[in-house]
Amino acid sequence: MSGDLAVGIAGVGAIGSVVARALDKGLTGFRLEALTTRDAQRRPAVLAELKRPVEVVDARELAQRCEVIVECAPSAAFTTIVRPAAEAGRVIVTVSAAALIENMALVEVARAHGGRIILATGALLGFDAVRAAAKGVIHSVCMVTRKPPRALLGAPYLELHGIDLTNLRAPLRVFAGSAREGARGFPANVNVAAALALAGIGPERTQLEIWADPGLSRNTHTIKVDADSVRFEMTIENVPTPDKPGTGRVTALSVIAALESLTSTLRVGT
């Protein structure tokens, strides 16, 4: 329909392909307009499933053609996708909080051009409470992430420090530090910690532990918040996606929910 918002998806892997299918089936108020991928010569497999033909374009054309950009590409491509979209004044829905805290200047670019950047945060609960508490005084925020070893493979921090998770038989704490340090060392694994930091007291003061736990089958996050208005602790266990075990299935659903909130008459949650 002509009144629908044109959506472009940058990255059609474990997250983007789910969002593409949802849009193709019919998400009220939206239409899937175009896609962009890391390899422009290689057509994404999801295209064969879509009822409506969708073009594959580069990041700049995506920003020009689409009113809403869903960014779920590898972190290395973050600025390539988000900068032209921000300069075009688009609404950007992203899951890449770890990349965002390293490129916060893009928030100012979006503001200067009338755009918006929305972090989809379904992989961690409690953001409404954290954002509310941040309007007062938050004393501390700590997050403990536990994942099956295979979900952490390839993280730059592990390779830099020579941490081998092969044949791990007991839980091993592989990182302890700030959310900013964790985002740099585990860019594909701690987007939830980076988002928590942005919602609360910032990436330097938000403390993070990462554990490789061979006894787990789900990605588990526990947060503890101590503020002048509230104190709480919460745990979430995310079912990993088959193709990308470091990413929970709920992440893609969070993007879909974020899109729906752009046009819904009733919005629940801050």
C-alpha cells in the first residue's frame, strides 16, 4: 500500500532473514523495499522465499529508498550502513549496541538531519526499569553473561589473550571489566550489555562478566541494579539461533516488535 513505510534491511543472516519473512507475510504499516548484504554479488537465500520481489542494493541506495533501515549486519559494517541512513534522516532500528557505543557521533549526525536511532533490546529484560531509575541516581549496574563455549568462538578478546575454549569441562570466566571493554573484545556477543549501559549509567561504569559454560544450552544474562529509587535482579535465558549460537532467537522478534511500535496506536513500555 502507498501509505506503508518502506523498510530496508541491512544484513540478512540469522536476524535479518526473520525480519524479512515477517515483513513479507504482512506487517501492518510496512513494506519490505530493499536489502543490502556484505557481498552484493551474492543473493541472499531468503529472497527465494519472499512473495514480493525485493532488490539488493548498496548501503547508500538503501538509505535513499527506505524510510526505515533495519541494521543487523556484522559490526564491522555498522558505520557503512548507519552513517548514510543518519545523513538521510531515516529511522534506524539496530541490534548493534556494541558498535554504537564506539560510534556515538552518529547519534549527533542523526539528530542534525532529523533521523532517529532505535536499539531493539528484546534479548535482555528490565530496560524500562533501568531507564526509569536513570532519571534518579543509579549506584551500580552489573551484568553476568553465561554462554555455551561455541557461542563465544571467534571473539577478538579470546584470540588476543590465547583463551582456548575447546573441550572446556567446567565454567570459565573469560572476561571481567567494563561494558565498553567487553563490547570491544566481544563485539558479536555483548550487544545486550552495551544496550544496558546506554540505558543506565554508561559503558565505563556498567560492570560485565562473561562466562563460558559447557553445561548451558541457552545464552543467559543476569543483571543487578542498585539505585536510589529501586533495587532489582533479573535473569533471562535466550534460546540460541541454530546458525548463529551467540544470538538468541528473541533478538529478531525484538526487531519486529520495535518496528510495530513505530506505527501502533497503543504502545506498552517506555
